[in-house]
Amino acid sequence: MLKKKRRETMRVIGGELRGRRLQAPAGQSTRPTGARIREAWFSAISEHIPGATVLDLFAGSGALGIEALSRGAKLVRFVESDRVALNVLRANVKALELETRAQILCGDVFRALSRSDTDSVTFQLALADPPYGKGLARRLVEVWLKKPFADMLCVEHRRSELDETQPVWTRAYGDTELSFFIVPGGTE
């Protein structure tokens, strides 16, 4: 008899919401970013967060965007297509009373980005933790290189998944890498 996998609990690791609980979707369709990687990620971009408008792409539970809000981001737009993850994301935003600073879009990340031509919001940061092994990290960077949708793009991916791209900097943590891309002439 197979046991049903329980929903994992995570915590916000910094800022005004530090220590608050976040739910993660049950099952294998969503891979939450671990606390160690989130801490490294936000240490690297901490100076860019206060007052920023942020995209959380492939948002899952919303842990990255919620972490940005906790650390002073003005607004986060979450984009997620998985219905189970979307329900958890909505519950996390509501439980932390972030509804006025969060926009949640249900749908494909690439369709949402292609519709942003008519968008009046300018994004300083885009955080992306796409599913591994599907070429989504590479595709996302290619879209950003053609037409940047944020001043800085931060992508979590497996090592060597973005070999021929040229991020401004990359940090490695075991089999995981964080790659950071900045619009030419943008803030470093």
C-alpha cells in the first residue's frame, strides 16, 4: 500500500516574515527551493530587493517571491501553471496577508511573458526555479536575452544546463547552480 506524501512545511528565512511557515505542494510535480539555496540566492541579491517589483516565475509554493516580499519588495507577480501548486501559493499569500502586494497569474510562464508587451509594470528582478531536465531554464534565458523582461534575471538550474550562456555570475551548490543575468548597463 502506497502512503500519500504529506505536504512539506518550509519557513521564510529572512526579513519581516522570518520564521513564518509556508506550505509546499504535496507530490512530486513541484520541487521547492531548499532553505540553503534560498539563503544563498537572497544573500547574492539582497541590495536589489527593497522597493523592487519582482517576477516569481515557475512560482510553485511562492517561497521565492514571498521571501522577496519579506525582505522589502514592493510587489511580486507570481506565475504558475500547476493547479495544486497554485492553490498552495494562494493559501500562503493569504496566510501571510500579502494579497495587496502579490499578483498571482495562472498559466504558462512563456505565454505570460509574451503578453507583457502591454504590461505597465517594470520589473527589476525576475526569480525563476523551473523544473529541472526539461530545458526550461535555457529557454527562459534565451527569451530574456532577446527581450529582457526584468533588469536582472536569477535562475536556479542543474549544473551545465546553461553552459553556453554567459551569466554575469554563477554560484554552485552541489548539483545546483544559481545564475544571474543583468541587462547591459543595468545595476550590478
